[in-house]
Amino acid sequence: MPEMSYAEALSQALVEIMEQEPRAVLIGGAFGPLGKRFANRIKQPPIAELGYCGIAVGAAMTGLRPIVSLGTASFIYEALPQVLNEASVARYGSAGQLSVPVVFHVRVGIRGAGAMQHSAAPQPIFWNTPGLQIAVPSSPADAKGLMLTAALRSQDPTIFIDHTRLHRLRGPVPDGPTEVPFGVAQVKREGKDVTVLATSVMVPRALEAAEQLAREDGIAAEVVDLRTLVPLDKAAVLASVAKTGRVLIADETQKSCGVGAELAALICEEAFFHLKAPVRRVAIPDVPIPYSKSEEDYVTPGSHHIMAGVREICR
Amino acid sequence: MGELSLETTKALLRRMLLIRRAEEQVIHFATDYKELLTGHYHVYIGQEATGVGVCHALQPGDYLFTTHRNHGHVIARGGESGPVLAEIIGRVGGYNRGRGGTFHVSAPHLGILHTSAIVAGCVPLAAGAALSAQQRGTSQISVAFFGEGAMDEGASYEALSIAALWTLPVLFVCETNGMAGGRREKGESGPRLVDRALALGITAEVVDGTRLAAVCDAAGRAVERLRAGSGPVFLQVQTGNTWPGHSGGRAVLQGGDFDLTWAYDAAAAPQELREWIETSDSVSILLRDLDRSGVLSRAAAIELDREVRAETQAAAKMALESPYPSPEGALQHVFGR
Ligand SMILES: Cc1ncc(C[n+]2csc(CCOP(=O)(O)OP(=O)(O)O)c2C)c(N)n1
Ligand SMILES: [Mg+2]
């Protein structure tokens, strides 16, 4: 299996999509080398996120499969009216008559010196908006596979969450049709003592923590990568919690009403009697993201937070 | 009526009357029944010539996007009053199985895909459908109907600007009805919204929306330009003085349903309506023109209206007899999978 970086895997996905799907159109500024080959299906919009995201939604209603690249996730806030009020409700409002197969690709998260307006983690906003799918790949293979699924198969809008700090992560990417289905979590590491639920950039951090916990504490942590938040693989979450009886949720979103909050609520409702210890969350404290390195590091959920949390609930 | 044949003219008048009578029925739903139409809603009375004139220039397969004031546009495009009325009262027989209601009447089979009640929400979407047609190499065009209020929203300018840049086949129809958010400050929205489109390099003109022939003429030329691939067109359609029955989101029928004889003799109409009938009501103006030019006599028009009223009554009956959707259906159609 060829090894490549997360960024290379994503570019490869885009090339395959453009080769296979004549209805695919790329809207946005970050398609570099693809530009020449598919020039007639790459649209470079002005800096008008609301306008071009809405245009992508209208195009998706009428037979295209647009992939919009907004760059930094903070910028999609400028387009929210079209994403939250139009794209997400069109199928529902038409009682199922309309499909909106559009992909919004955004780079989220604490990237290093992004400060308040280049570090956004908007997953909770989108998860709280019925009608949007959310892909949160953590590996090169999943980045490619989930992008292929979103762009080639999906009939509904997808927010594709890409994390800047994953771009250089290398890993194997299978050849051939490598679509990864939505709604299927992956157990990245088996363990019997505690479940660590993670997405996106927190998956490698959780794996690192699990290694160290095994070495230093003899704790066998099971790391479950959700891969998509919507649809959510509830069964995989509950099965792992039933097996270990302890759970820590690691997510790089703000803590209140964040990804961890919803998962914790789900577990309390549906797996409470399997629990041997309180549910723990590792998340960003409820603050915007600061600029200076010392402060930024302080608010970034890391493997050390995961280890500390696991040690507490496994005492 | 210039180039329009007698048959066409009659057909267009019929559409306008269908809209008028359907909208009156909507008001009856709200005022004559308990708990039938409890929310607010927006009627198209007076503006009929704009929707009908623009839609006359379209072909099957073209796209249409509209707003909270959509009922008239859907019927103008060929929508039937029954499913429109059923939708407005939330019944299964509606075009969207009652899911969308008055704010979101759409009819995908007529190219009316998704109706947004967010002011200016439809403007980027229409440009997007135009991009789709352009990319797929079809001759389809896309139309966005919106009010002057939408020209206060940023979304409109972003969409207009990109449409101009990408030469998209989209027709922007800005209907200035003297209302934006229930405010009625005559002239405040200004006759020159068109300048804003011109400033973005978009072909644009002001159209007299009280006259069907003027709308047909401008829309016809616009559509020709769009199909030739010459880029977007913006029409500022002045729909005249606001219909006096608008009252926030709950309209009132002064003097009851419109009596066609008022069109010919405004003095017979309720005081509040007289000036509007004389200067602004596109239905009244068309009726008088047709009568004067001998194209359609008063008697013939009244006969046509009788048919339309019977059709509207049947449509209302169909809507009222249509059941509410089953409650747990509310959980369906969030996703296609
Ligand atoms: C984004 C947004 N803001 C406010 C409203 C509330 N609202 C409903 S209709 C309306 C006025 C719209 O005026 P105009 O665009 O001229 O359309 P008209 O009602 O005259 O057809 C407003 C402000 C809304 N629907 N959407
Ligand atoms: Mg208005």
C-alpha cells in the first residue's frame, strides 16, 4: 500500500473525483495543480463566501456536485445563511423531493498562531443543524475515502472537516476505489480498560496517549475514531463503552455544547449502567483561541490531557 | 397588447386572475376559519403582471427561485391552485406535502426547487442554478424573484457580482412594491436600485410592472440575452402603489373579493382601493386596456373570471379536504440515505 501524507491523499481524491464524475465542479481558491487539467470545472470566486457558497448550493440542486473549498474554517461563518438556512433544509422542506449534494471543505482547528479568527472548530454548529453531514477524518486513507464518498455518492450536504495539523501526517492509502462509508467508526486500537472516543486531530493524540498509558501504567485503552459525526456510529460507541465501562471523549472543540458534550449525553442516556466511572471530556476551555504560543498550547487538548483524564477514571 | 395574440393575452389574464382569486382564498383561510392559517403570510395581490409576464418568457426546464411572497410566482409558472392552497394550510395534498407551508411553496417539477423565506436567500441559489446550466451546456436559464428589501442584504451583491464575473444566465427580478418589512415609505426604496446592478456591470432596466405588456416586453428581451450567453440581466419592476389590503403579515380584503366591475368603474369600489385601482393594480389596468382596445369586452372578462372563481373554489375544497400529514412523518426526509 502506498504511503502518503494526508494532504496528498486529499489531492489524490480530488483528482479521482474530477476524473470519474463529470458533474463535479470545484469552487474555491486552493486547488493548485488541478487547475490546468480541469480548468473548465474549476471556478475561482471572488472573496464572497456567502455568494459562492449559495451558488454552490443552487448548483447542487440542479445537477452539479460542487466541492467548495473555503480554506480556513472561520471563513464559513461568512456563509452561514446559505449553509444553515438553505442547504441543510432543502430536502426536508421539499418532503424529500430535492437533493443537495454539495461538499464544503474547511480547515479547522488550532493550527499555531491562528489566533481568534483562524482557528475555528465549527463542528458543533453544524452538528446542531439537522440536514448536514459532518466528516472528520483523522488519517490519509480516511481523508481520501470520506472525500470520495462525499463527492461521488452522497445526496446531501457534507461539511468536510480537515485539520491543518494533520496535513503532514503520513499513512498508507489503499489503491483503487477507496471510498470510506459514512457512519462507520473504526476501532484504531483495541483495549479492555477504557474507551477513548476521538475524531480528526485528536485520534493521533489519543493513540499516542494510549501507547504511553500501556507502557507506563499497564492501562489498555481502546481508541475509537468516529470518522463521521453525522451520521454517527452510535452502535460502535455503545459497544465499546459496554466493553470497557469507562470513557473519555477527546475533541478539539470548545467544551460547552461541543462534540464531547453530545457524546457524553448519549452515553449517559443509553449506556449508563455499563459505566464504572464518570464520563470524562478533554476539550478546549470555553475561550476563543489565543495567539501567543504559551497561551495557545495551554488551551490545546493534547495527549497529556488524555493521559491525565484516563488515569483519573481508571484509578 | 403589441405582439401578444388574443389567445395568449387571454391565457395570461386568466393566470393573473387565478393568482388574484387564490390569494383572496388564502386571506379567507386566515380570516374566515379558526386555526386554519394561524401564522403570517404574504400575498401577491396587485403584482400579478410581474410574475405572469416574466414566466411567459420562460421555457419548460428553466429554473425559478422566489421568496416569502411566492404564491403568485408558483401559479404564474403553471402551478395549480389546489396544491398551492393545500401547501399553504399544511396539508398532504400540497406540493411539499404541507412541509413547507406559505413561506416555502415550491414545485420541483416546474423548476421551482427551493423557496427561501430568508430575504435575499434565493439570490445566490438562482445564480447557482445558472452556473449549473452553464456548466452542463444547456440553454436553461434561472430566474430569481425578490423584493426591494433584498437589495439591503449583502447576499444579493455577492451573487450579482459573481453572476456578472462568470457571465451566468440568471435573470434578477427585483419587484419594488413599496414595502420592505411592512414599511410603506413611498419612494424610499428609490426608483434607482437598477443603478446598483449597472454599477456591477449587469444589464439592467426599470420596468413598469403595472402593465403586463411592459413586463412581457422587458422579460422577453432579457431572456433572449440570457440564452445568447451574454450574462445576467437585472429588471427593477415597479409594481406601483402598494395594495392597500396589506397589513403586516395578515392581509385584509377591503370590500370583500375583488369585483371585476371596479376595474372599469373605480368609483364603485371601496374608497381605500380607488386610487390603487386607477394607478397601480396590474389586473385592473389590463382589464381596462383590453376593453378599450376591443380585445376583450367587459362581459367576456367577467365570464372568464367566473370560470377562474369556480376553479379556485374547487381548489380550495381540494385543499380543505386534504388531510394533515401523519405527525411522525416530521422525522422523515432530513437526509436522503
Ligand atoms: C434575513 C431576513 N430578515 C428579515 C426577515 C423578515 N422579513 C420578512 S418579509 C420582509 C420584508 C421584505 O421586503 P421585500 O424584500 O421588499 O419583499 P416584499 O415583502 O415587499 O415582497 C422582512 C424584513 C426575513 N424574512 N429574512
Ligand atoms: Mg417590497
